[in-house]
Amino acid sequence: MDTKQIPYKIYLEESEMPKEWYNVRADMAKKPAPLLNPVTKKPCTLDELSEIFCEELAKQELNETDRYIPIPQEIRDFYKMYRPSPLVRAYCLEEKLQTPAKIYYKFEGNNTSGSHKLNSAIAQAYYAKNQGLKGVTTETGAGQWGTALSMACSYLGLDCRVFMVKCSYEQKPFRKEVMRTYGAKVTPSPSEETEVGRMILKEHPGTSGSLGCAISEAVETAKNNEGYRYVLGSVMNQVLLHQTIIGLETKAALEKYGQKADIIVGCAGGGSNLGGLIAPFMGEQLRGENSYKFIAVEPASCPSLTRGKYAYDYCDTGRVCPLQKMYTLGSGFIPSSSHAGGLRYHGMSSVISELYDQGLIEARSVEQTEVFKAAVEFARVEGILPAPESSHAIKVAIDEAMKCKETGESKTIVIGLTGTGYFDMYAYGKYNDGVMSDYVPTDEEIDESLKNLPVID
């Protein structure tokens, strides 16, 4: 089809929405390493995981054989309130860059949470409700996941308790208020409310917190309250599974107009949006049906893929969660409080880690002033203020588009635009005032954090 006939926004019909999630592990010849019990160091059983997660989610976590998993009708009905999300042709950005590249972005910010996180939040809340639970606990970094979960729990009548990384809690008060409006209890982490929180505060007085800290507090709270389970917004297999709704829609929208992606770019913190975006395309590549260039973009201040170690590590600072083999900076790593976006987790999804280790994904780290420069450029021509997390992908996508300008190649670039930045004005203000700084951890800091990796026989 003539590219001039491609609309700015490509929407699927309701009838074209995916009815199943795609499980990329089923097509991986070498599977991600299993989760290990932190005490016995043996692979986690369904019963052990079900003590932390909802039982159905624990089954999804361990499922590496079923290629497709049906999406329950109730979840599909909820999705219809904001899905399918648009795949947008960035004509204005292309014109501004004077590039022959075709740039598309999959926009996940068209819901109140302002991000892709709602795709998994409603699924996890649904399974908790079906199990007859009273409520759920969780952590949140930038606040998108906590916002999404509070919405899902409100919709289904579940209690929601959120531990929010302290520096984000202080920098993003309106995120907290949205969560509270939907009925969630929000606590800055680390806190005095949990044993592990008090321990972390004693060891690191005045700490700005980390996702690892918040996860530990959320898990402890779930374990100590009957009728509660812990749910999370990234990293785990179950979350990447739910987020494949993004990639499935993207692939279907491209095919609708006879387009094929050459380069697919996503930001990478724990791996949920990146994994969800690339999974269906990666499946084609694994099956030998197509080939793509996948790029994971992470902050230079929390560079787990580009500077971390591929090893088993604790998923949380308090060391109560299962061990996961992943690219990690060490469970005790705490990003600088000057880091303005999300993407603060010390490790990376086991699926993304394994694909990266096999050389199927590229990884790049970028400094935040360059990220915000790209965000502003995008906002001024495309009319959407992107989330800082998404802007990592935008920055590298622009780099790739400029390479096309130099070579004259007309490649098709797809960006995962995970959400909007309207709750991130504190960070945008620092950038606009010229006072934003770039923090990059030293090798010594990372080596010190990696000294405490668990010993696995």
C-alpha cells in the first residue's frame, strides 16, 4: 500500500482485539532459568509461589509450554474501555527530522493511569477477586503501576495497599492522590510499618528508597494479613504475558496496512512493556518466520543490562522473594535520587535477560538530560507529553531515524510509548530550568552492590 494512504492513527476494530495472550517462552529453545526458593535454593513449586501470588497467576508464572493463554471475557470487557490503543504514524516527527524512516508509536497513555500498566493490573486484580481474596499489596516506583492497580481494585471492590518509593512519593504528590482517590492506601517506602522497612532505614538512614525496598515491604504486608496476596507491575513472567496485548495489537495494526517493522524500540526497567511489545515479533523470529532488530533502552543511572551481571539474585532488598536469574546490579542497589523517571529496578525480567544473553536483543543506556531533550522535541511536534520512561525509547528511536537519514535507508521504526508525562512536571521543570543532572554509577559502586549476590551451588 502507498504510505500516503496510511492514516495518522491506526485503530483495530473491537472484533480484531486479541482474545489470547502470547507466551513467548513456549517458542524459546533455551528457557529462562527457574525461580528458586530463597531458603532451599531449589526451583519454586506452585504451592510455594501460591503463598505469595494468586494461584492462577502462579500457574501463569510457571507455564512455559502453552503458546497462547485465553484472556477471560471479564478482562476483555474491561480492556474495551481503553483498548485497542492507537498505533500512530509520527509524520510530524519524521518531517522535523527530515528522515526517510517511517516512525510509528504504540500509544498506551489513553487511560486514567496514563500508562500500559493497567493491562496487567486488571488481570491480576481479576484473579485475586476470583480467588475470594480481600485485597492485594504492591510496590510502585514512578507511580504508574500503583495508579493502575488502585483503579483495577476499585473497579472490582478489592482493598489495595501500595508502598511507593520515597523519592517518587515526595516528587509526585499528585500520583499519590490519584491512588487515594481510587481508594488505595499509599505509604512511602522504606517505612516504619514493616520489619524489613525498619531494618532498611536503620542500615540506610535518610535513604530515598528503591523498588527492591518497596517490594520487600509489600510482600511482608501480604504475608502478615490473611486474605491478601502480593501483585507486581513488572519483571515477572505473568506480567510480561499480560502486556503482550500491546505487541499483538501492534503487529495486527501493521499488517492491516501492509507494513513490517524493521526496528522495535522500548524502554527497559523491569521489562514489562518491552517484553509485551516485542514478544509476538520475537516469536516470529524464534520460529524463523521473520527477523527484526530489537533495542532495549535503559537509564545510565540504573544500567542493569549494559553494566549488570547475569546471575541469580534476590528480587527485593529484604531478600524474601524468590531468586531470579537476571541481569542485575545487586538487590541492594539504590539509584540516585536525581534520577527523575521510573526504570529504577535493580534487575531485569528473566525472559528479557535470557533473550539479551542469547544476543537476540540489543541494549543501550542513555543519560537523562538527553532523554528529556528527546521528550521535549517529541512533545513539540507530536502533541503528546511523553512519560520520562517512554522518552528513553524515543531518544534511541530518533538516533536510529537519523542513521537512516545518513544512509538514505527507509526503515520502519516502532516505539513503545508507554504513557504520558503529565504527573512528571517536577522532572520537566528541572530540565526546563537547566538544573537537571546526569548521574552515572561508578564501577566501584556497582561492584560493591554485586558483592552480595547469593551463592548458588
